[in-house]
Amino acid sequence: MSPGRRGAERQCVACRRREEPERLVRVVRSPDGKAVVDLRARLPGRGAWVHFEGDCLAAAESKGSLLQRALRGTVDADGLRSEVVAAVNRALLDGLSLASAGGGLVGGRDALVTALQAEEVVELIAADDAAERTLRELIRAAGSGLPCTTLPLDRDALGAQVGAGARAALGVRPIHVCTHLRRQLQRLRLLG
């Protein structure tokens, strides 16, 4: 079964819970025995699945036997969590660019407030240096339940990533071009 297919489940090597593949990261063993993050779940070879949550990643990294048993060989998992975080951040930047090019993002305070009030936004993205007052205002305009993810980017970097001036926040529209971005935002929230 394809990793993205509905109904497919994988088991986390750390906690043994079964989940849809979107909530887990696939890890494969390189020829030199290093654990390699396979975020897209397409690398060849035997794979092991681990939750994005910190406890499971920490267990997979510190207890070598978990990955060794699943991958059937000696595995060096040192730095696994940091590699997962780096992979998600790279994929997130790609998702931002794709969503922006496809018209899936709303930026600018007035446009964002209008889109939030019209319920045209399903998720908020905030720069790490966004003013607390600005975020409170946007969340108030959105109502309750709208996820808001703070990225490890300042306003200038966030704006540059989407081809605009400085942006404290962006709204994500519920359209197909934003699917990849929304998946990476969810993964980033799971990583904590």
C-alpha cells in the first residue's frame, strides 16, 4: 500500500501504536549503517516508522535495539531527532513556496483579517518575532479552533520565502495547493 493511501497504518517502533503514515516518519538504514530520515517514504529498502512526538523519537535515538531490530542491522541513530526537525523544516519551506505560487496564502493584516472573518483560512502561520498583540487580534478574528503555528523564521524571512515584504503572519487557504504545507505544519506541531 502507498504510504499516503487512506486506511494504511504503520506501527511506531518505539511505542508500538499503529497510526496513519502522516503521523509517523519513516527511517531507513544507509549502506554505512546511519539512520536516514525518509520524510516522503520513498527511499528503497526496509523502513522503520517512528512518531514525530519527542518521546518516540528520543526512544528510537537512544535505544539502538529498536531500529536495529526493525531494520535488521546495526544502525547509528545519533542525531535522529535533529535530522527529522531539519527535514520537516526543509519540506515546510518548499510547502510555503508552493502554496504562495498557487495562491494558497493570504498575507497582509487587512487581507488576512478579512479572510479570517469570511472563514477562507483554515490555519495561521506566524513568524517567530510577530508581535503578541498582532497574533491575538488575528486569533480573535478567526474565532476558536484555528491552528496557529509559529515558524522558526522572522518576519523578513517569512515574507522573503513567499516573495513578499515582511510578514508577521500568513493565512492558509483550504485548497489543494496547500496540502503539502498543511502536512508539514502538522508535523512541526507534533515535534513540539
